[in-house]
Amino acid sequence: MRKKRIIPLLLSLFLMASCQEAEEEYARNECHFTFNCTYHNTSRLLDAVNSYETYAIVTTKPMTGKTYAVVTSIYGTDDTEDKITTDLETQQRHVLGLSNGLIIGKSSMDQTLYAFDRQCPNCFAASNMTSAPLQWAGNSTTVKCGKCGRTYNLANRGVVASGEAGQSLMRYRIVYDGTYITVYN
């Protein structure tokens, strides 16, 4: 009789722990971004969601009363500025993490599409300030913080690749349905 009661209790505890781990995997900072790939079919962001190890940095900027998504690849010479104008894109206020920047791409290591915050998580934890946006570090799968010097491996879930040990990159949920890219928390 006792065994029958203990098994459901243990199962419940296991499920609650699993849910908590999944929730902690994602950042709690505000993040909302929707991008119509059909309308913006020349954007470098399409390469990032469709190809392995091709990441892109996305920021937004206002220009002449409209919001533009600025997409920067590792190459820097083929940036795109895509005006966000479709109904679904304009229905929400775009908030791209802590410092108006996301790093989006697909890892070949685990075949997962990632959306990382562009802010260095360790500098933010140390100062609670968003003054350390990450920059490309010489290849398409590594970014570096100019403030603390850490580099992060995008292909390996955003872990610290070099420099002082620390937190991995902050991650947001991302969905790509073939038409829309949606990043949220």
C-alpha cells in the first residue's frame, strides 16, 4: 500500500524538477521580436535560421517614423536593414533583450535554433548595467565581450569558450515556422 503512494509522489517531484530546469534555461528579461521572412526574403536573418553555424546579430533602430531590423552577419559587408511594417510585426513593441540585440542562428552540434541576448551575461551580473554588447570574434560561431574579454561559443549553447569562467549566454525562446521568426521569453 505504501509503495503505491510513494511512486506517484516521486514521479510528481521528478516532473516539477524537470519543469524548473527547463524554465531556468531561458532568460527572464523582456524580449519580443517578430520578423516576416516572406516579406523580407533578402535578409541575412534567413541564412541564420536556415543554415547551420551561420549566426546573425539583430538590432532595431527607428528611422523616419518606422522601426528597422538591422541584421549583421560575421562578414559585416552584407548587412541588411529591413523595415518592420507587416501587421503581425507591428502589433507588438519590439524589445530585443537587455541591450537591443539578439544573436540568432542554428547549431550543428545539436541541430537547435538559438536566440541569445547580445549583452554579456557576466558583465551584466557584475554591474547590473547593459554596457557590454557582444561583437564577432573572428568567426561565425564566436562572440567576444570587449569589457571582460570572455568569448562565447554560439555553436555550443553559448558557453564561455575562453577567458574567466562564468555564465553562458542568456537565451530566449525562438520559433521559426517557415514564414515568421518569433523570439520571446
